[in-house]
Amino acid sequence: MFINCIQRFPINEEQAATIRMVFTLYSQGYGEKAIVNELSRLGRKDGHGNVSWSCTKISRILRNATYMGYVCYNKSKVNNYLEKKRINNLDETSFVYVKGNFEPIVSEALWHECERIRKSRIVNLRLPDGETRRKGIDSTKYLWVAKLRCRCGSSYRIFNWRKLKDGTPVFGYQCNMRTVNPTRSFVLEHNMTEQLSCDAISIPEWKLELMAKKIFEKVWGNQNKAILRACKMIESCQNGKAATRMSAAPIQGQIEKIKKRKLNYAAMRADGELPREEYQALCKQADDEIAHLEQELKALSPASEPQTVSSDMKAIYDFLSQKVDVHGARLAPELIDQFVEVVTPIADYSYRWKLNTGCKKSKEERADLMAVSEKPILTFTIDFETAKRYREANKMPHQFRRAAWTDLTVEVYL
């Protein structure tokens, strides 16, 4: 266990910050290996005080419910009453979580989000003997395989572009048609009229992520105010305080009419048209009506909108803010998966993106961006300086030359 969960032992804040960093990076789309590289680069120490990280350690941290303030039971079981050999229970659906009496390090929302991502990256395989094994998949890599469609109509496949000095793989995407068939130049040179071919160049993954980030920055904008308002609406509904707000203008108009009526009463009293007792009674009645209307007005007038949400809603607010944060170093894969329908490179450095309203479409239902008739809702160009800033923000290698760069043209359709 990374830090002791017993209440009498205080939390080591330095180690707790590392734990929070692990969960935050994982929720932002980092894989276990990428987190290992990042913690090693930052010199973060593990539970033994050493800068020694592995995917196994990261996996144990992510699966440890202690960090959200819970104790997990049924993680192992005895094989039988005779041998009494304890074996690990791989069926996570049978785990029992009980809230502990110790301080959590990460929120329950963040822990469960990382749990959801972790389980989405696992596939169950059935062996010939009937035994079931689990295998990890990289959902981020296959995300772009699902979204890309070549101008020739073919799908894309992923490949290892190269490896960084620390061993981190860099991925790219290549048209399947070009991969399995001769190049277009070879076909033309040998007059192979019946041969299928494609001349689309391969695409590095970071360029796709850069284009996605810029699109969402321009289309999505800053949604923090909307998130805050949504959280307050949820909180208000939970507390039974949601109410229809009425306009205060009619009530204010009635108050002004009653005040004018009192002035008329005073003029009639001065002219001797009203006896003193009747005048006093009418004024008292008017004052009572004004007081009653002012109470209604006070009840209808909304209080100044708070700029924060309660502690109960903070976890939801943090989670939503993280997922729709388009101004961070990296875009959440969930946004791309939900709102991007298809991406097509119409030329070597020109791309068309089709967004949707959050309704996912199958491969057969996706739009053909080579046959669009409407105008794009957005067109922009990504230059060398923009790409350089993105690479620096994501701590990518500095070997990035201006002479080898060609600006990217992006068209966005809805």
C-alpha cells in the first residue's frame, strides 16, 4: 500500500500529491506507461522514498479504493476447505466496498472515473480450453482508428511511428488501402489501370490531437460558467428548492399605484373631503398592502448568485470541468469520442472534420466528407508556432524544425 490507510497515521502530503497526480493524469487520457515516464521525469518518489516507478505500481494505485476513503473486501478467496490456499479474486464485480473512517486523498468521482477508464481498456478473451483471460487495450489509439476515413474511402490502421529515448512509443495512422496495395506512383508508372491504390500520407497522432484541441477551443469555448450553473441547478433540485421565478415588475407597479393613492388621500384630507378617522384607516390599509407586496417582492428577488457550489457538488463540478477543459495541455478523449463523427484528409495537409451533437454514428452512417455540399462552419490554419507551443505544453521532444513543417488547413462541418 502506497500510504497507510489507518486513521491514526497522518497523511504524507508529498506522497498524497503524487497519488492525486496519478489519478488526474490517468483521467486525462494518460496510459500507465506515460504516467511512469512523467513521474520519473518529475522525480516523484514512491512509498519507499525512491524514484522507481512501474506500470504495476500505477495499476495498484488506480485499483486501491483506500485512496477515495473506502475499504475493499473479497479481493481474495480460499480455494477449498482442505488446502485453504488463498488465491486472488479477479472478478471485480464481486468486490465489496465499505466507507472507512479515514480521510480520503482523491474524490469518489475521480476514482470511479479512473475505474471506468481502466475497465474500458480491458477486453476478456476466451481460450480454447474455456478459460477466460483479460487483455489490455489502448482506447486512445483505437479512438482515431474509429474516427479516420481516407479520401479513397478506406479506413485507417495504427502503427508505431517511432520510439522516444525513454522508450515511449509514438503512434501514427496510415490508410489501409495504401498499406496493402502498391503506391499510386507505381501504379501510374506501370499503367496498372485495374489496380487499386491511394497516395494519402500517414498522419502522426499528435497532429490529430492538436487539430481536435483547436477545434474545440474555437467551437466549445469556456464552459466553466455553464458547468457552475448546471451544478447549482442540480443541487437546487436535490434540495427541493427549484422554483419558477416571477417577474417583479407587476408587483412594483402595484406598490407605486398604492403610494399615489395615499397622496390622493392626503390631498382629500387637506381639502376637508375626508374625516380624520377615515383618512387614518385608509392610510393604514394602504401601508399594510405595501408591506405585503414588499414581502412578496423580497421573496421573488433572486439573491446574488454564489460563485461556488457546496462540498457535495464539488466532486461533480471538478469532474465536469476536467472533461470539458479545452484550454489544458491535452483534450480529454471522451470529448473527441462523443462529438467527432469523422475526420478525412482531403489532401496531404488539409483536413475536414465532421462534428455531431453527441449522437454517435456507426461506420456505415458516417458522412462522406469528400461529397459535402454545404459550407464549413469553421475554417482555420495551424502554423508552425502554434504546433510548437502545443508540443512544448505536452513536453514532446524539441526536435521540431520549421523547414520540415507544412501548415495544416482545417475545415469543420456540423
